[in-house]
Amino acid sequence: MTRLLDTVSDDQKVARPRHPEKAHRPDQPVARKPAWIRVKAPGSPVYAETRALVKAHRLATVCEEASCPNIGECWDKRHATFMIMGETCTRACAFCNVATGLPSPLDPDEPGRVAGAVARLGLAHAVVTSVDRDDLADGGAAHFAKTVRAIREAAPGTTIEVLTPDFLRKPDALEVVVEARPDVFNHNLETVPSKYLTVRPGARYFHSLRLLQRAKELDPALFTKSGVMVGLGEARNEVLQMMDDLRSAGVDFLTIGQYLQPTPKHHPVMGFVTPEEFAGYAAIGAAKGFLLVSASPLTRSSHHAGEDFAKLKAARKAAVAARG
């Protein structure tokens, strides 16, 4: 799934770097993965059907663009995470395999195509994410809202999760997304604050925390969610402090997964966290008050999102009952 070059267009067939900002960096050795994070190559008939439907609707998925290791498992269940607003990101995060550069204009028909694919796949729970669009006045908030509303119309029984950018310096963008009434608002912190300068230089840790907190303030019934990667050189106590920060922001659901280096030009893996350590993080997160914590080497933000949404609803109902 790793790609270092893209073509500018089907007509020109001119190769350009997928990550121009990383092209001149020295290569970092790609560490050999331990046995517990090996996955089978995709190739089932249902996987092929899902891929064909995504292509037929001219859609991008984060499953493909970010080289997700779970694509075979998820697409075999007809679960795809739709990536709207193009395939080119305006940010240059050191961990991410999505292409960087100047994006194309928004496609006004895209929300309808996403909604059509959701209906065709028969999704009980749809996840919609995007590239960062710092070039847009609202960061793409209105496009998110249009996509949510289009899915509601095409598939009324489908619950919707949005995984948004941080809308940094985009006043009122968050309000536009929340007003569309998604069921889950997800924004990933990605890493602990001490790693932002090298891992996520275009973002601000406390802005992302405030975004999550503000989403809950705007709609207290909304489930809020965030995800982080480990293996980027963070200390254990930093992960625990990050958990406290997220709980202070009222976040309901935390996902923690192992960082995997997409290419030699990306940030190296600084360590592989064992399944036992992940189980420890999950137990600590539950003790800190998250409604749900998903922590494992292959956990990704949208992995098992439908099943997890059902668990979230059940956990909230149990918590309300416990309070009397």
C-alpha cells in the first residue's frame, strides 16, 4: 500500500513526489514489525466488491490513502472510512502517508456520492473524515455538514461519525459541523504534546483539546472521541497525562494504536508497544472515566467504529442508570 510517487493527472502521466516536503530528508530505517502486528494481505471477494463500489462512486478512503493495515478486515465487512475534500492535504505531518500539496477545488457532488455509497453498502454506522484544508475559509466545515445531511437523507437509519481536522484559525467552523448533528464527533490528538513539534508541526495540542471540549459544550448529547498513536518516543507518564487532559475536556472514547512508519521518509518507529502494555492503557483509561477505551497494536480511529458505537451507547445508558 505504500506509495512514494503519484501522477499529476491521467493525461500527463507526470510523476511527482507524494510527499514533496519529505523528499530531501535522509531515509530512516523501517523497523521490522513484531509478530503480533502482522496482518493478512487483502483479497477476499467482498473486499473486491467494496473496492469496486468506492471506485465507481469516485470516492477516496483513508483506508487506502493512509495505508491502513486493517483495510482487508474492514472492507471484507463492507466498512470503509470515506475521506472527503480530495486526496491532497495542506499539512505535512511526519507520521501520515496522505499526499501533501495544493488541493483541488471542492467537488459539490461529493456529499451525494458519499451518501449513495453509504446506502449501497448498507452501513449501520458511517465514518467520514477528510484531509486538512487550510486553504478554505472554513476549513471545509460546510462540506462536512453537507455530507452529514446527504447521508441522513439517503440512509436515515445510519448513524454518522465525523473525524475532522482541527479547524485551526477557522472561526465558527466547529459550530457548522456540530449543527449538522453527527452522532459522534472525533478529532485525533495523534500524540502527546512534547512530540507535536516533530510529529504534528502544523497543529496545536491545546487547541485540539479545546475543540473537543467545545463540541461537547455545543451538544452535550454528542459522543466525543479522540485517538493517539504510541511508539513515537513518548513516555508512559505522558500518555497518562494526555488521558487526564482528554477527560477534563469531557471526551467519551479514546483509541490508542501502534504507530507504523509508512515509508523511509517518515518519522521512525521509536518502539513497539506490547499487547500487554496496551491492555494496561485500556484498564487505566477505564479507571479514569472514559466510557470506552480501545487500545491494541492494530487499533485505528475508525477500526470497529460501528461495534464501538453500540458499546458507547450502552456504556452511557449504564452510567446514567448508575447515577440514579
